[in-house]
Amino acid sequence: MMNKNVIFWSITVGLGGLLFGLDVAVISGAEQAIQKLWNLDNWTHGIAVAIALYGTVIGAALGGIPADKYGRKNTLLWIGISFFISSLGAAIAQDVNTFMIFRFLGGLGIGASSVVAPIYISEIAPAKHRGKLVISFQLNVVFGILLAYISNYFLQGGADDWRWMLGVVAFPSLLFSFLILFTPETPQFLFLKRNNEPEALRVLQLADADSAFETMKRIKENAFSNVNLNESLFQKKFRWPLILAFLFAFFNQASGINAVIYYAPRIFELTGLGKESALLSTSGIGVINFISTLTGWYLIDRLGRRVLMYIGSLGYIISLGLIAFSFYSESYANVPYYIFAFIAAHAIGQGSVIWVFISEIFPNSVRAKGMAWGSLTHWVFAALVANFFPIITDNFGPTLIFSSFLVLMVGQLLYVHFWMPETKGANLEDIEKQVILH
């Protein structure tokens, strides 16, 4: 049985993922209305949609700095406040430039939360439950995506429906900011950054009384063997985890997942579905995503990270091949089902594993910086895909772009087979030895 305190802390911090998912997916129901309202060409429209993702690049790059300086908890509180301001500002924007400023602010929150929330949970969770608990962040991401799709469907119909679609994010933002006040700081931060051993031990005892002293001893031993807690991430000894995190995050976006999440109604309309049917089919993506992530949550600490990545990689290759062939042959009847299969493959594989894996493979001394590196890579490529997807689709057609995603997923399968280590059930300090001594 998991400790009730750990469950509450993980669920609360995981709500940052709910805001993340809502903010990422809610734009899918609003993007076409925004393009028509402000008469945007494809280039400007791509920027308006992707601007939040460019914000995530900055948020991911800088998110580890306040997490190390002010603490994981305080940083998460400000993330919740940024989501609240962003959602209201974007909803009432009267021009595209104001809209992009507030969407960029929301992107800062997304990027920072993708760094800080997994770090918090990985540091607070017992090793045997760490995979499931870190996935609670991703589970909230996909639940947020599902809520965004459902709310988009029910809010459509009015001239300003897109404003309500964007504004709904304000309500869970306030809830998250309130609940985060009742979570403690992580033991690693308290000891390594504040030299507060009594408080660190108290939090460990609240989390798991039986192993608290053993965990404290392991943290201290690790600290003594890594005296410089402010050392640079870009050193030769960290080269292997840097490569692993970069490639993992790159392949996540090379699958095309954010293109599908952001432009799902548009993709469905390319197959001949009307707007209402396209939005309803998009809600199906949210349901499949949530159910498949639950499956990944159940399996990750049972089967391991690599097994889920094998399943996801093969699912990507098959579903993307079928989608590309359907557009090539102009046979669209089964495209929604192929996209559902693609979403399931992502949710069980990359979606379930990415934040767990990247939060595990860096040493305590540079974990926040390493997580920022992986998250930064993820969001740079997410922004590029979201920005250029409509341009490439309009100029070259969907067959080429989905075929390109397919080829890149073959590369991911090779990465998993030859390079990816298994981290299931291991303590963070033991994983450090495994990866650094590779």
C-alpha cells in the first residue's frame, strides 16, 4: 500500500499536468475560429498556435533554476498562478498580438511544470512506486487533454465560443495553486540545497516511515560523493544521460503527436468529416489517450520502461503507416481508427515513459538541470512541429508528413533496442551509478 501522504502530494502536483494538458489541447477547438476572426495567413496562424510552445521552450530551459534556488514547491505555486493569468488574458484578447502574449505566458508555465512536477514526484516517491506516481503527472496531462476536447465540443456554437474554450483553464489553475500550499518541499532539496537534515528526515518519515533513515543515509552518501552540488550539466561525465534524454525527447515529438493533438479537428476534416463530427472524433482521441495512459500507469512498474517503449514504437510504425497509406490512396474511412491506434501507441509508450525516464537518469546534483535539458529538447521540437505542420500539409500534403513521422519512429525503435537502459524498481542513486558509469 502506498502512503496516503505520498498519494495526496503526487495527485496535487500531478494537477500541474492537468493544467498542462488543458492548455495544450484547448487551442485545437479555437484555432480555426481565431484564424478567421483575425484573417491570419498560414504563417501567422502557425505562430499564433505554436506561440505557447515557444513559451514552453523558455519555461523548460529556465524551470530548473527557480526549482533549485527557491524550491520545487514554490516554483509549482507560481506555475499555477501563471496558468490562471494566461487563460484569462488569452480569453479576453482583442487582437492576435495580445492573444500571443498571454498564450506565451501559459507556455512558460507548461514548460516549467514539465520540469518541476516530475522532479518533485520522483524525489518524494518510494522507488517501488516511483513509475506509477510520476505517471500521475502524465495521467493528468491526458485527462486535461480529454477535458479540453470535451469542453470544446460542448462550448462550440457561439460567435465567441473560442474565448470560453480558453477561459476554462482558469478554474483548475486556482485549485492547483491552493492545494500546492499543503504539500511539503522534497527531502533532496531540503538537504542538498538548504542543508536542513531534520526537515528532510521529517518529510521522509511522512512519506515512508520504515525506509526514512535508510533513504536519508543514501541521500547523504550521494551528496558526499558529489561535493559540488552546483556543477555544470555539460561535462564529459554527464554526456551519456544528456544523449539519452535528448534523443528520447526528440523522438517523442518526431512521432507527430503534437501535430495530431493541436490539429486533430483539421486532420479529421481532411478526411471529409464535418466540423461537428470532427470535434466529436477529437473527443475520441482524448478518451483513447486517457484509457491507454491508465494502461501504461498500471504496467510501467510491472513490465518496465523498455517494454512499454517497444510496444509504443511498434504501434507508432503500424498506425502511421496506415494513416500515410490512407491519405496516399485517398481512402479515408478508417483514418479515425488509425489515429486512435496512434494515440494509444503514444500513450502506452512515450506518453507514459518520457517524464519518468528523464527524471530518473540524471544524478541528484544536476537532476533539475537535466530535466530542464530533456524538457527543453521536447518543447523545441514540439514548437517546430506545431508551427510548420499546417504549412507542410498545405504545400506537400498529409502523405509526406505522416510518412516522415513513420521513418523517424523506426529510429526510435532502434534507440530503445540498443541504447535505452531499464530503470524499473531502482533507487535514484543506483540509477545514477548505472547511467554515469555506462
